[in-house]
Amino acid sequence: MPPYNAPTVKRTIEQVEVAGARVLMRADLNVPLDGGAIADDQRIRAALASMQHVVDAGGRLVVMSHMGRPGGRQDPALGLAPVAMRLSELLDRPVLLAGDMPVCDAAAEAVSAMADGDVVLLENLRFDPREQLGDDGFAAALAAMGDVYCNEAFGAAHRSDASLVALPQAMGQRPRVSGLLLARELRFLGEALDDPTRPFIAVLGGIKVADKLGVVEHLVGRVDCVLVGGAMAYTFLAASGVDVGASGVEATCVDDARAILEAAPAGGTRILLPQDHVTATSVDNPTSIETCAGAIGAGRVGLDIGPASATAFAAEVAAAGTIVWNGPMGMFEVPPFDAGTAAVAHAVAAATVRGATSIVGGGDSAAALVQQGLLDAVTHLSTGGGACLAMLQGVSLPGVEVLDDAPGDNG
Ligand code: ADP
Ligand code: MG
């Protein structure tokens, strides 16, 4: 089976001199807000080790992040003040939110006034329309505020925004390194994909069929088995001629799904679709719950894989050496449609205890692990759904490509 050629190991923030240097760190501090308060600070905590390293080593830390979708305009509801406060608590030192725009005189002045160990947070990068346009002038203005660039934003590494690609390019001869979290993501995903212990299986679910179709296509010929559950299963079932009742089918994806199913045997990959389904009369008001084997009845929607499918999927997981999981098996937020996801989650946890490598990506998949109390039961929980899918799809990550290779790494 062909290898993935996942990104090479990059030079990390620990492999560069930061004492006295202004370190421009692009993090993904896009935390969920609830009435202006941070509902979950996991993303801030995830980037903390790299930030702590810089301040402990006497660097001057300039943190950058986006938040939400302000659409290139200042939006008070999406300002980073709550992030600055939380970051200050976590680092146990002042964090100055500099200026009301990421690039402005106040920000430049704040950075030039920094002493070693100081921390400045630039305002939401997406307040400036040039961020998402990948603008070189915006990148140059950011680059002027740093001596070292550090990407610690795995969650955004599949994007080509200015702070992720044009900025490291604008650094010229100055170092552009990866943060510790990004390095960990690349190591786990890269190693699993390049040299997996077999059987290597992928478990895919969730709703984003169009996003995940390319992933399944790339997995064919590379993994031993793909288990398809969640809402995306109905598109595959429809493609294979199964009557899925009123379940959501992505009409534009059916032909591609059929082509993938047809190509799989020649690639040596088995694709398993659910054989039974927990169904109801509607997604919004799921009443008259019934399990259907095979075809789903007229007017019914599948909301979870059925018990026989859950058993079959769990058996595949139990026999695997490497498991990559992205996307829940059903509408797991609403019991009893959580049973299929729970069965897979527990099978993945048990396989991990037995020595298998398990990697989970995707926000909702992580939420499902939390729901089952299994957050720490997997080998690696990825912080980037989209970036993780891009790696599974064999797509290069622009924000990673531009970073310096690790010292001594020639290729
Ligand atoms: P992830 O965030 O892990 O990448 P997705 O965002 O693609 O996963 O999909 C997660 C969502 O899919 C969840 O909100 C879940 O309720 C929904 N979902 C999964 N299966 C079904 C289904 N059969 N019917 C409706 N919604 C589903
Ligand atoms: Mg999701």
C-alpha cells in the first residue's frame, strides 16, 4: 500500500534561541464564548506549554489568534479581551491586549516597549480583512513585530490565511518554527499514517459528507478497512442501492460514493457500511423510534447505526493495530441515538489499552469521548478537525510546509 508522505518533522520552538527575541506565535485561541465569557478554555490550555517555554526562556511573546467570523470588520463581541484575561491567569503574568486592531500603531508601540518575559496579545486577526485574503502587506506588518515566527495553530494549519503562510514567508532569514502542540500533532498523525501497525482502520462518521468523501477516497488502498457510520453512511448506502427512507442523502456525492465503493476491493480496502439503523420519524422531533435491518422504511430517518452494526464495527476496532476516528456514528447528543457512538468509543478505548494506536479528530468526536468519560483513553486526541482530515486526505498543510525543517533533517 502506498505511504502517506505526511509532513516531515519541523524545527520546534525548543530548537531555537528565544532569549531576548520577540516571538510571534500564531495560536488557535478561537474558544467558544457564552455571553462574553469563555465556555471552554481547552484551546488556550493546549497552546500553553509553548507559550510558557518562551517566557521562561526570556523571550518576548507576541500572541496572535483569530476568533469567530467577524468578516474583516471590528466586532466587539469577538474581541480577544476574555482570552487575554484567561491567558494571564494561566501564565500567571500580565497579558497586554495591544490596540483595537491586530495591526495598528498601538500594537507596534506595545511590542517595541516589551521587556524579556512580557506577553502581548494582538487583537482578533480577522478584524482585518487582509488576514483571510492572505495579504502580503498585512503579513509584512506582522513580521515587523517579531524575530522568530512560531506556528502553534494546528487547528488552522490547513488554511492559507496571512498569519499562517504569508507571514512566515515574510520572515525571510528569521526562524519559523512549530509549536510543541503542532509538533505533537504532526508526530502522531504523521507516524500513524506513514508507518501504521496493521490492521489500519479508519472510522468515519458525522455529517460533512462532501468534506469527508475525499478522505474516504484517499484511504482506499492505504487502510485495511473503513467503517462508515453517522449521517454520511446514508449517502454511501444510497450509492450501493439500499433504500434509506427519508434519511439525509447528499445527492451531489452519490456518484462519487459509488465510485469509491467500486474501487475499494482492488485497493485492498474493505468498506463497511451499517447493516441496521436506529430510526425515527424526524431529526428535529425523533419519535416512534425503531430499529430497521437493511432498508429504512418510508418516511423514516436513520439517526444511529443499529446494534448489529455497532457490534460489527466494535469487532473491527478490537482487531486493529491503528485506528483513526473522525465523526460520531449517530446523533449522539440525543439518547438513545448515542449507543452506536458509545460502542465504538468503548471499543477504541479497549483497543488502546491492548496496545493499539488510536487517534481521534473532530470537535464532535471529542465531545462524544467526553460524554463517555473516555477523553484520556485514546492515544492522541487531535485539536484540529479540518487539519486532521486534510492529513488523512493526503493534502499538504500550507502552514506547515513553510516552516523550517528540523535541524539535521534533509528531506
Ligand atoms: P466532527 O465534529 O467529529 O468532525 P461532524 O461535525 O462531521 O463531526 O458531525 C457531527 C454531527 O453529526 C453531530 O452533531 C451529530 O449529531 C451529527 N450526526 C451524526 N450522525 C447523524 C445522523 N444519522 N443523523 C443526524 N445527525 C447525525
Ligand atoms: Mg463537528
